[in-house]
Amino acid sequence: MADNDGDELTYADAGVDIDASEAATAALIGMVGDGEGDYAGLLDIGDRYLALATDGVGTKLLVAEALADYSTVGIDCIAMNVNDLVAAGVRPVAFVDYLAVEEPDEAFAEQVGEGLAAGADRADIELVGGETAVMPEVVRGLDLAGTCAGLAGKGAVFDGEAKPGDALVGWRSSGIHSNGLTLAREAVTRSHDYADPAPFEGYETLGEALLEPTRIYTDLLDPMRDHGVHGAAHITGGGWSNLERLGENRYAVEDPFDAQPVFGFVQSEGNVSDEEMHRTFNMGTGFVAALDPESAESLAAATGGRVIGRVETGETVAIRGLEL
């Protein structure tokens, strides 16, 4: 637990109410309809599916703005999209971006493009287009989002349902990724500036640690298929509650990857509870797959992951002494 003397900070206090956000999303889906799939919309095009995912970078852009460093946010934009496709068992193939700006600026546009190119290279996808809109009365600074298209054979898409008895294999995150930054920023800036030296190894400043780009997990797709993965979860918005997208089970996470030091710093500075941290952040593990236990160790060994737990009968996520 945090030991900061300030008031205990929650994601809702910082400005993002997860429950309200999920209710609003459900209302939108109820009006417009929803295609097959959870992490990605799947369109039947005959012998295979065309899949689409869309997402943005979020308030991580405010850290980039404060440091005048937009060189990595393009990686985040691509990662948040392709990782959702991978969680569905779909191979990402093409990406289009949408950059909305208050006023045109060649310098930061070039940096954003640099990150998008790097992200596309890491994800092994094509950048096929994009749009820049100048909207001074709508946007302050800039906003960056994109849409990724993917393809999958009918038999290649994951069922998406874990079952009691399955093992859980996890893979390490690179840090905070691109969710929960509203809470992280509020915690860090209570007593610090983004340019302050980081009190842990690996980064010169606190802002640099917050800007660490999201890990891209496209390299896991073929090994997961080869090992018969039933379903996968991208540990992003909503933190570890994302495992519940694999069905109503008890997910007993007994050996997650250690949280990087930036999480401990955010928790201490914001006096954030353990439960709130795990309901908001990935806490060191960015991607999880459920599969038969006989195949779990082999998948982990082949991909640099590890068996982190199992699926049981119940309706909760159990991790580090918490029941989420």
C-alpha cells in the first residue's frame, strides 16, 4: 500500500470512472449494434473474417506535450490497436491514423510520424493512409487515434472463452503502456514535474518513464495458434478485470510478472490502493492467454512468457491477495 500522506487517489477522482465509461459504451453499442468479437469487430467475408479495431493514445499525449517529445506516441497508437486484434486471434495487416490538431506544427507532426513508422515496423503491418484535421475550436493541442484492419481464417479466430482447468500464460509489459495515464499523471504531478529526475533506474526523468511505449504482441499470434489457445486478454483499460472478458470464471493469478518501479512510484505518490492499481493498470503483465495446461509450459518457453495461474470455477480475478 502507498504511504503518502495525501488523500487516497482513485481513477474516478482523477477524472475517469470505469463503471460510467462501460455503461456509456454499452449504451452506444445498444443503439448501433455490435458485430461478432470482443476485442475486434469481425465481418464475415466468405472463407475468412475481416477484423477492425480502433483506439487512440489517450492522455499520455499530455505527458508528450509537457516534454515536447512526441516520438513514441505513434507506437502506442498502433500497439493499442494491433494488440486487440491479436487478442482475438486475428493477424493485423494495415493501419490508418487520424491526427487532430489545434494548429498545424511540422515539428511534432514529424515526430508523430516517426513513432507510427516505428510501430508499424514492430507490428509488421502496412501504414496505408491517414488524415490530419485542424480544429482549433474542438481540439486543444492534439489527439491521435487510428484504425487497424486484420484478417483471419474462420478456424484461426480464438473462441474467446476460457474454461475451468485452463492454465494462464502471461507476458511482461513494458511499463504503464497507454491506459490509466489520467490516474498516473494526477499522482505524479501532486509533488513533481514530468522533467524531475526519475528515482528509479532506466529513465532520466519521470516523464520519460510514463512515455515508455506500449509493447506490441503480434509475435505471439502464431505460437498461440500452434498451442491451441482458447482465448487471450490484452491487459489494458480496466487493468486485470480484462480477464473477465474470457468468460465468467475465477482467474487465479499466482505468479504475475513483477510491477515495474514506475507503478510503485505512482501508487506511493497518489496514495492509491492495491485494488485500484490492479483495476487500472497492467502492473507488469501486459498480455494473458488461456489454454490447456498440457500446452502451457511449451507456449511460455517458446515465447518468453510464463505460466502465471489457472482458471477455476467462480466469478472473480484473484491476484496478489486481492479479489477483483
